[in-house]
Amino acid sequence: MHTLVRDNYHCGVCLRRVSLFEVTLRKKSKFIFVATVIVAVLAGLAIHANMQVHATAAENARKLSGDELIPNPIGVVNHAITIHRPPPDVWPWLAQMGSGRAGWYSYDFIDNGGHRSTERILPEFQDIAVGSVFPALPGARDVFVVAQYEPERSLVLCWRLPDGHYQTTWAFVLEQRQPGQTRLVVRGRVASGYRPYGLPQWAALLLGRAAHFIMQRKQLLSIRERAETGIP
């Protein structure tokens, strides 16, 4: 009798353990499935976002205006977008960029003091020169500065150190490959010593690349929308 009771007890314990194992396994399987779906969706969104402003291999490889200012960069990022307007219709949107000017056409709560980037051409900001300041943030006086420009063809902005060396360059190049169409190619280059906010250089490059992509994508899409809408 005792043996039978003991055997039944052990069987009950085993069944409970099997049941708990099955429940745990089902929960883990469900978690893995949900996590896989989330990762797949995020990956799809990231790929789609990248393709919207994807620079071709040829665009990545070729020399652009301003490259000579930082001949040996430690980091380079390239983005591009096709705009269905000729360069003369796109250039004014570039010439007026800057916080406190027309804005950066990106996430205004980050780089324009919460003020909405303009949706029209502002004549008072169309005349630029080498040395003109396009403030990166409200109140900035030395970033970004016009290093080079050729109206309707290229605009190179920069951040220079007190000793005169270029820390970063940001080139906007307009090419008309077909009538009535502009290919806007944008390139950022970073020189050695890049440590904003005291970050280690490797961390600054890693975080900077991700942040730049987010802001640059929004900017290019907004410029295209404004130029193609043609608001005077």
C-alpha cells in the first residue's frame, strides 16, 4: 500500500513538472515568435527608410565638392535623393537653411528651437558668401559655416576648429541628369579628433552616424516635398 501511494505521489509530481515545462515552453515560444516579428518589422522599416535616401555605389565612390578640405577622413556618410525639379528650383531651399533662418527641414524640436521650418522661399536669406553662418542650433555662431559654394551646383558647410582645421564638412551637390530633374547628393566627412560632448571618438562616430541618418533622411524628404510642391 505504501508503495502504491508513493508511486502515485511521484507520478503526480512528474505530471505537474511536465505540465509546468509545457507551459514554460509555450510562453518561450510565443515570446520568441513575437520578438522575431518585431525585429523583422523594424528591419523592414530600416531598409525602407535607407532606400528612400540611398546613395549609389558610384555616388559613394566619386569625388565631391569639399572632399579636399578633409583629405583623410575617419568617417564618411553619403545620402541622395531624386527631386523632380531642376537645380534652380532646389537651390533656394538650400541657400536659406539654418536655425533662425528657414530651418533645417528636419525635426524642428531638435535643431530649430521648436519653430517649424519654413515652407516657402525667403528672399532675405538667398544671398550667401563664404563665411556665412548657417546656425546648427538656436544661438550657434560658428557651426555651420559656408566653406564653398557654387549657386545651383554645390554648397559645402563646415565646422572648423579654433586652429583652422576642418573637423567636419557637409556637402550638398545638385546634378541635373535628366531635364527637369535634380539628383541631390549629400556627403558628410569627419576628421580625426571628433569628440563632441567629450565622447570617446568611437562612440561619437557610432552615435553620430545613426543620428545623422535620422536627421538627414527627414531633411532630404522635406526638401524634395517643398521643391516639388513649388510654394513661392
